Amino acid sequence: MSSNKRIILITGANNGIGFETAAALATASSKNHVLVAARSRSKGEQAIKNIQARNPVGTLSLVELDVTSDASIAAAAKQIETEFGRLDVLVNNAGICTLHTVADTTREILHSTFDANVYGPMLLTNAVAPLLKKSKDPRIINVSSTMGSITLRSDHTDPLSANNLAEAYRMSKAALNMLTATLNFEFKDWPTPCKVWSFCPGFVVTDLGARDDGTGSREWKKNNGAENPETSAEGIRQIVDGERDGEVGKFVQRFGKQGPW
Ligand SMILES: NC(=O)c1ccc[n+]([C@@H]2O[C@H](COP(=O)([O-])OP(=O)(O)OC[C@H]3O[C@@H](n4cnc5c(N)ncnc54)[C@H](OP(=O)(O)O)[C@@H]3O)[C@@H](O)[C@H]2O)c1
């Protein structure tokens, strides 16, 4: 692989926002090589086929990666090192959300939510940090959520406050936001300091948080005002392309907006 390509790793890139982001970045520039990370090889391969059907100018390849598995993270980092020798952009996108109230939340729900949404991004970042350090322009985008804003959760007049069905998820995204602040501090003395953002992709139609009774399904989301995940992908593309460099270390949103921590 040509070393002048920008190597971009997107976790959970087989579906939803990750998929649209992989498609947007592969479409944006012939200099982009998108590593489509998926925990299922077949789903990842299908995603690449679907993006290639859009005739992108950039290139794509698969990385099998379950962010809750240390062995899978180590193997993915090794694969990227062998194939590319460095990494330019890490998009920590993979995440889960199970819908439960505070009273219904169990240790298992907390564990699985934090495993995918917090431990995974942190441990994957650690594993690929030596590869990012070799980049001339290293970037990390942590896909967070306004649901994780402590400021908005504390404002009981905020419309999001009425949603009390994703409490473990809210906590995990607040923790992910702290990871953003921590990485900005930790990686500021690199030869080229690593730029890190938290990004809220907005409320968009994907499979996240769908329940058997239909709550959270794509149809439910559409009926409740969710937008197209292509808008989220465009927001991530702007960060990758340097259009939000004045906001490094911030909690940014789509359409040039910022949110409170
Ligand atoms: N949709 C929204 O409105 C919204 C709003 C705010 C924030 N977000 C954030 O956006 C990100 C993407 O969510 P989405 O809405 O696109 O959801 P989605 O459609 O459910 O996609 C989630 C992706 O993450 C992958 N994933 C889950 N657990 C994983 C693991 N352990 N290892 C590797 N990959 C894993 C899934 O893979 P499988 O297909 O194998 O399950 C899937 O590819 C999440 O971090 C979410 O919190 C979404």
C-alpha cells in the first residue's frame, strides 16, 4: 500500500454511522485508505462490497476487530502495523446501547456497555498509539453522544432529560468524553501532537438501541425525528479533513456546532 495514503481506521464500520463514514471517507479522496473494522468478517466484507458499489475514488480493506476482546485488538494492531506501518486517523465509532431505566440497570448491562463504549476505545487507542505516533497528522475521533453530557443531564428543562431509558449508555459516553480530554493531554507532546475530539453524530436512523418491542427500531427512530446517518458521516469527514482543527479537544457536533461536556 502506498505510504502517501491517509490510513483511516473506523471501528464498527459494517453498519450505521460507521458504515456511512467509511463510505464518505472512501468517496472524499483518492488519498484515503479506509480500514473497515468489523467484528464479523462476513459483515465487514459485505460492507466493503456495498461501498465499492458506489465507485469510491479511495480504497478500502477489512480489519476484523471486536473492541471488547484484547486478543482481537492486538491482532488488529499487528495487522495494521504489518500492512501499513502507521495509522493516521482512528475513529472510535463502535458502540452499543441497551434501553433500561436506572432501576432496571444490572451489573451485566453496565459491564457490557462500558466494555464496548469505554474500555474498547481506550484499549484500542493504546494498542495503535505507536502507529498513530508515526503519522504526520494523527487524529482520533471518539464518537460520543449528547446523551453523555453532564451539563445537559443536569438541566431538567432540556428535552433530552425526558429520555430515562439509556442510563448506562449516558454514563459510558460521559466516560468516553473524559477519555477525549485525557488523550489530548497524554498525546500533546508527540512529535506531531495527536488531535482528539469527541463527536456527537446527532440522532440518526441506525440499529442502535433497538428493542424487541420496536422501541428504538429504525421505524421508531424515523417517527421520532431521527435524521440520516450520512449527516453524521459528513461531520466526521469534516474533522478528518481538518475543517474543525480550531476545536481540537472539544465536544463537537454536526453542522459546525459544539455541545457542552
Ligand atoms: N444512532 C444515533 O442516533 C447515535 C446518536 C449518538 C451517538 N451514536 C453513537 O454512534 C456510534 C455508532 O452507532 P450506530 O448508531 O451507527 O449504531 P449501529 O447501527 O448499531 O452500529 C454499531 C456498530 O458498532 C459495532 N459494534 C458493536 N459492538 C462492537 C464490538 N464489541 N466490537 C466491534 N464492533 C462493535 C456493530 O457491529 P455489529 O453489526 O456486529 O453489531 C455496528 O457495526 C455509537 O458509538 C453510538 O453510541 C449514535
